[in-house]
Amino acid sequence: MSPIINFTDLTEGALHFRKDLVGDHRPLKDLVLLFAHNASGKTRLSMEFRQIGKTFDSDENVTSRDTLYFNAFTEDLFSWNNDLENDTDRILTLNSYSAFFNGLRELELAAKIQSFLNNYVDLKFDINYDTSTVAFSRSILVDGNEQTISNIKISRGEETLFIWCFFMAICQLAIDKDPAYNWVKYMYIDDPISSLDENNSIAIACDLCSLLTSEGNEIKTVISTHHSLFFNVLCNEFGRKVKNKKYFLHNKGASGYALQDTNDTPFFHHIATLNELKNIIDKQDDENPPKIYTFHFNALRSILEKTTTFFGYDKIDKCINGLEDEVLFERALQLFSHGKYSIFDPVEMGDDNKYLFIRIFKGFTDKYDFYFPQIFNNDTKTDTES
């Protein structure tokens, strides 16, 4: 396996990506693909990347920027007014104070958005530029006649698709070097497929690849996701079409972060996860117990789920079947990988739970006879050494 590159904070990670795309690393890349589990810091990493590209005047006003981004903050620019009093005029409100919507009327974005939206769903919309709102409608057949239902509340998945198509329309303008977006040197796209089924996730990955590999595109891009199918489709679609790097982001809690370079091999992020967990456990001694956090149970459960799928089992407890205390192990996996334990702030486990975690990990890896000398490589280095 390739060396793991360690960082003390996400700013260093963002700088590393910029080096991949335009800086000190050779050969330079046009694209970075990043996989990371939820609560690993993906969204914060995208904001750090964006922030680095800003310049400020003496009054701390932004004078220039270089990154067009899509993440959870982008989605928050759209909010619903469901007309709770009359239950008739349901509209999606745009945050008109955001620069994201600058030039909406002048650039005729509506037509561009609709052309992208037609690829995914049969849905029409109308933008009211004066009120910064969007109303949706849908055509249906009633007794053989087509009728239009107006002011509908669309599903969460349809809303995600609309917002994504909104962003895609802006990306197209940037790629086409429209004067309004001539400042865009980078695009950072974080998890555009929330609330979507697998078919739409695959479609978005394919369409995104088509857009970014279109003739004349000179914009460097980072795409991050926690969705393994989406990541694998991106890897396959981009392939050798663009020069790219693939990483797996590790959140090491109080110890910082690390990037695992997946090279050009098939994406086995579960191997990188096993590597991380094994290294953490191996650091224990009587005076310095291992730093095991509650989110590590999420990572371990994810590995068991993939093992379950591989063997065709119907439940993850089949992966620990036959182990001593398997009932206790199964309950622990269910408890610690849900609810309050899946939070963004890392919480270190108590000693008893650390011991339980180690027993489950060792029982699982012994059961399936992982060949540690080949799989686990403890060779690590910092960004300054890479």
C-alpha cells in the first residue's frame, strides 16, 4: 500500500490538494477524487479549500476568489415555504443575499437548469426573479387528458436534483468561460447525491464526468463523497480521461487527519479502513492505551457490511457468528454505530468499550484470516516529506 500522508488539520489537507492540482507535486493533476466516511471532515475540508483561494483587503472584505463549490452549505441556500396557512402556494426560496445567485436573470440560467433537469426527472419550474422563489409543476394524465398540477411540493430527492442541476448550469458557464465566472480556477464538489437512489447517483456521476471532460475545460476539480458506489463510478468514468489522484480520508480524532493514496488500483477503501484500525490498536501499551473514538465503530460496522454483501449474508452478525460473546459483539456494533455516537466531534471511548472494540476487531480479522504482513503497511510520512 502507498504511504499515508498525515496532517494536523484540514487546512494542510486543502493545501495538499492544491499542490496536486497546480503546485509542487509532479506530475500535476486535473482532478482529485476523495472518499471519506461521514463525520470525517469532508465538508469542512471543502470550506478550507475555498477559503485558501480568497484574498482580502485591509478591511477584511473579499477582493477575489478562485473556487466554485458545492456542499451542504450550497444546499442550505434553498429553503421551503410550504404556505402552512392556506396549503396552496408551496415555493422554494432562494437566499438572494448569496453571491451564488448573482446574474440569475441576466445569464438565463433557467433554460440551462431545465436542460440538465430533464435528464433526471419529469418536472417543470418557474423562477420569480423579483421574489427569489421557485414554483414547481408536473404534468399528469387524467382520463387520457394531460393536466398540469401547479405549486407542488417536490420530494427531497427531486429537490436535490434541482439544486444539483442549478449548480451544473453554473459549472457549464464557468467551463465555457462566461465573463461572469472567469474567476473560477477550481471546483470543489462534496456529496451531491444525498437523498438520491442508486440509479440517479450513477447518472449524476456519468453526467459530471461528461461535463468535466468536455473539450476546452481548464478548471481543476476536487470531488469528495462518502458514497462508495458514486466514488467507484467516478473512478471508472474518469479512468484515463483526465490526470487524477484518488484518496481515502482518515479522521484520527485528536491526532489529526491522514490521506491514503489509492494509486491507480481498484478502490478498496475497506482495506484502508482496516489499516487505520489495525494501526490504532497496535499502538496500545500499559502506559498509553490506544486512542479509539466512537466513530471507529462506524468504520468497523462498514467493513462488516461489505463482508456481509461479499458472502451474500442477510445480516452482519453472520460475520461474527461462532465468535466467543458474539451476541455481545452484535449488540455493541448496533449500539455504538448509531445515534449520538455518529457525531462530528470525536468522542474517545471509555476503557471498557475500547477493550470490547479490540475484541470484535481481532475476532473478525482472525475469523477471515487476513494476511496482515501484506495488507497492513505502517509506513507513514508527513506532507512535508511527500
